[in-house]
Amino acid sequence: MIVRKAEDWVQVIMATKRGARFVWHGGIAICLAVIMAGSSIALAQERPSDPYGRAIERVAQQDFAGAIRILEGWTPSQQGDEERRLWALARIALEAEDLPLARRALSRLVSLRPDEARFRAELAKVLTALGEDERAAYQAEFAGTAPTQRTVLAREKTFSTRLSFAIVPQSNPAQRTDAEVIEVLGLPLRLAPGARAQSATGVRASATALWSPRLNATTRGKLSFGVSGQLYEDRALNDVVASAEIGLVHVTSGNLRIDGSLGYYHRWLAGALYSRGPGVTLGFTKAIGTRGRFVAAFATQWLDHPRGAVADGPRSIGQLTYSHGISSQTVVRASTRFERTEAKVDFLSVTAREVGLGMTHAFRGGLIMGTDILFREARYDGATALFPRAREDRRSTLRVRLTHADLSWKGFAPSLELEVVRQKSNLPVNRFRNTAVSFGFTKSF
């Protein structure tokens, strides 16, 4: 009996020891789990798991290159995260003085969010620092942060060149009638095929070299040489203009830019000299508030025509344009133009008036569309022997231009322009239609 009780006590004691060991080891396991969990939480707090957080951590350590690598390797699935990535990349690139990278990030950001003026304003600053003045001015106009004319004058380069090139298929580049028969002095006249509308593809190109030394804080000199024109396989359609100008550019204390010059001009049609002579131009540019701009331009040329002296005389042009940014995505504009040509004969003397309305809108994704509608009316002073009524023309023009900012290369973006022109006239021979499509490149985007 005693032995049995002793064995029972031994079993109780052994069970108690095993339980104690179980409790002891279990407690240790729980403590380790708690410690590991706490360490994991602390480690997660110290080392963010998202790329944005890791990049910011690198920035705090002044490791800009590491932060840039993290952000460039991150491909967010949400647009909000992509915007955050690009904005951080741009700011870090600026801290690292990597302007090309900042430009790429901000350009993409503007494409995603063209409605955000802050992104455009930052892009304009970076473009200015890189010397891409045309792009900078374009972005600043949309953002409503255009610099003063005095600042613009100070930033202008002493020597600059400008080139443009476009391929232009047209249905009727010579602006001839598509009528087969017209009435002359009451009699029907059948036109030869060569005298009617014909399609052709041409090349439109221009080149300008400008030397603009700074004379003082508000004035620059100006000396420029330029040539522009359209060239076709059929030389009879060629039209080329060359010019040389000298002048001054001055900005007043009221931020009014005045641009005046004297020049000499030559024009060739079909490979032969058509007109030549001196001229004077005068321009005014004034900012209206933060989003408006008013431009006035006037020019007069005194031309002589070696192949037809009856066309000799002055030609004057005046144009007023006002543009206004109604948002960081949209700019609207209105213009009016007046022309007067005084020739030695009445049937070549003409008065013309034109009004225009236009708009440029930047869509999400980088597409930019500009649309302009122009209406022109021209009245000639006298009639000809074949047409006893003085000529009167009414012309309508629709112009649509498409540019994609995300497809830029070397500071240029591809540009596609469609132009549809229709002219009505009281003289059938002067009625025409023309459709032109031009493909080229632009720096304004």
C-alpha cells in the first residue's frame, strides 16, 4: 500500500515537472514570437516596402542616384502612383542637377495631367534652363506664368538659327478654278487642262539666321537673313522669298515690347524674279494680366516688278491678335488683318480684310490640337477688258493642326496640319478650292 502511494507521488511529481517544462518552453516560444513580430514591425517601419518610400529614404541619405534608380525601376499600375513617381523623379533630378531627366519626367507628367498648371510651370522653368525657349514659352503661356518681356529679352541668344521643313501634298496649289467652261464677254470659253486645278506635292521650308547683340538692359540690335518657300516638281508652282533685315528691339518700363526693322525683299515665282524692294516693319507685344497677350504688327513694302511694271507700288499689312489662356489646357485667340495694295492699274489694286478665331487644346496623353477658322474678303478697285466687273472674292479657311508631345525627338515634335480653303468670287475664273496636308516638325509643344 505504501509502495503504491509512493509510485503515485512519483508520477505526480514527474507530470508536474513535465508540465513545468512545457510551460517554461512555451513561455520562451511566445516571448520569441512577440520579439520577432516586434522586430518585423520595427524593420518594416525603418525600411518602407513601397518604392516611393524607399526612394525618399535614399534622398534623406543624400543618395540621389539610388533614389532615381528605384523610381525608374518602379512601374505603378495606378495613375495616381505614376503621377507621384514622376513628380518625385523630377524633384530629385533637379536636386541632382540632371535637367534632361527632369525634363523627361515633367513632360510625361504634363501629358498625363495637362490640367495641372504647377506641372507646366515647372516644365517651363526646366526648358528655359536648357535653352529650349520656344517650348518654354509655349508651356508658360498655358500655365499662365509667362515671364515679363524684359526677362524674355535678357534670355534671348546673341546668335540663333531657325529651320523648318514640311512635306505638303495639295489638291490645287496654284489656286486655279476647277470649272471647265467659263463665260468671257458673254461667250463660253473652254479652259485648257493646264489652266484648271491640278494636284501636286511640294516641300515647304524656311531658314533664318539672327544676330541680336545686347545694347543695354532694355534694348537689343537685330540683323537677320532668311529664305522661305514652296518647291514642286513642276517649277511653274515654285514660290521663294528671301529677306535681309536690320533693326532694334526695345522693352519699355510698362513691359511693352517694340520691335522695328528695315529690310529688303526678293520674291521668285516659277524660278524667275517676280518682285523686289525695301520695306519697314513694326511690332508691339503686351501682356494682359497673367494669361492674356496682345500683339500688333504692321508692315509696308515698296515693290517693283521687273516683268510687269503695272504692278509696282506699295503693299501694306496690319494685324491685331489677342490670345488668352482660359485654363492650363486651353488657349483661345482672335485676330483681324487689313491689307492694301496700291498698283499702277486699278485692277491690281486691292483692299482685303480678314478675321479669325482659333483655339489650342492639350488632351490627356500628350495630344495637342489647334483649330483656326479664317474669313477673308477682298475688293479690287477696277475691272479688266475681259471681265467688265471689278473683282470681289470671299475666302474661308479651316486649319487643324495635331501635335503629340510624347513623340518628341531632339527637341522637335511631329506636326500634322490639314488646311481646307474655299474661295468664292464674282468672276468664275477666280473661284477655287484647295486641300493641303502638311507633315513636319515643331518646337512649340
